[in-house]
Amino acid sequence: MNRQTIRARAIALYDRFTHEHLDRRAFMAELVALAGSAAGANALLTSIAADPARAALTAPDDKRLVIRKGPYALPGHDGEMKGYFASPRVKGKKLPAVMVIHENRGLNAHIEDVARRLALDGFFVCAPDFLSIKGGTPPDEDHARALIAELHYPDVVAQAIGTLARLKKLDNTNGKAGLIGFCWGGALVDRVLIAPDSPADAGVSYYGMAPSPEDAPKLRAPLLMHLAGNDSRVNATATPWAEALKRAGKPAEAYTYPGVDHAFNNDSSAARYNKAAADLAWDRTIAFLKKYLAE
């Protein structure tokens, strides 16, 4: 078995572990068998797993940005939400707002980096921590995934809708708000856009499990979808969803990036990240958000 085949099988195995709740002991046993040794399995895991501590593309203290991390009130919901806020350091200009929805690892350093990138492109950005009700995102990502699985999904959708409504009413925003999500967050983007009370003006979904094609007529705002060519798990739902949206005449665009893996945008995962696909998807994302939120 060549290195490329081992890598592909390891990624598929890791996706079963992170998205289908494969037991960790069983996961490691299969990974050891695949790699040929415990040391080889650990090296393989290091290359395919995301490491939010890896160097960010933007500096956390970038002087071009105004950054805040802390709670925000969400009327109609119990307690407060925690979030990460970033905006360009400009005065007197009302900005389009974007909500960034994290993966099933929670609000981590990588998602904060994504928020800063969006802010540098001219948006007021809020990245909520949807684990706020659980005390916030824990440092251990396995624990974060377990907590994500415990969330009551209708409540999560309501929190996302409430956050968008709040962003549209801020004094420094232009009254428009969109959202962008990755993996678990990408799936949430679709659910928010089909909610009857959704205030979203546009949404971008990166490799998120899609709703039933029967829900296509419910789409309430333009949608941009980014899909990984090797991601058969997500594409089994996303491809029929995209086709149904087209048949329904909805303002939706879907791009599949051949030969790349799930989470290809996540530069904190060395084996999954594909710079060419990530850059192209990002350029399309910024153009899409500016079209519907800034123009």
C-alpha cells in the first residue's frame, strides 16, 4: 500500500471518528493497523488532525483590526453567548456583518483567525461560541465534539438567528448580515437559511451536511456551497441539495473542488489543507458576500 493510499484511508477513518462517533480506542486500533506501528499511527494522526495552535494567517494583535472576545446579550434566549468579534479599524463607516460558525471543535484559534481574515476584507465579524451554554469551548477537541453532540439543535438554530438579527441592528453595521460556516457550521448555515424567521441576507457553506432536497423551496437567501471532491460522506447529501435548489430556481451556487479532502480550507490540518482550493474558495466567498451584503 503506497503512502497516498494510506493517507486517504487514514483521513476516511479520522472522519468516521470525528463525525460518526467511532470509539477512540477502536479508531486508534484501526489506525495502528493501517500505519503498521503505534509510532507510525501517532505520526499519521498528527498530520491529518487539525491543530489550531499552528501559525495563523493573521496576527491576533493585528493593528489594522479592532478585536474583542467576550459575552454578548441575546434577547429572548437564556443567559449570554460568548463570541469573538473583529472589525477593520475604520471610523464613520457602516459595515456589512458576517457571522462565522465554527466546526464541531468549537470556537478555537483557527476560527478566530478566519474571523480576522473576514474583517480585513471589510466586514464586521462575530464568531459565536455555540458551546456557551456548556461553559464555552474546552481546550480538548474530543471533549468539544462530545459537547456539540449534546446540543439541542433547534436552540442552536435560534441562537444563530438571534445573533444575525442583533448584528443587523448594530450602529456600526449597514443593516445586512450574512453567515459562513465550516463542516458542522456549514450544515448550520443551510438550516438557518431555510428557517421561516431567518434574517440572513446571504450564506456560505463549506462542506456541510445538507438538508433534504424537499426543503429546497424554503431557501430564503442566496447560498454559496463549497464541496470537496473526495468528501463522499458530505457530498451524498450536498449534491442532491444543490440540484434541488437549481430546480427550484433558488439563488444558489455550488462548487466542487476535485481531488481535495473534507476540511480543505483548514490550514491547521497539514494533510487536509489544499492552498489552491482554499484560496479559490475564499476569493469566491468574499466576492459573494460583498455582492449581497455590501453592494
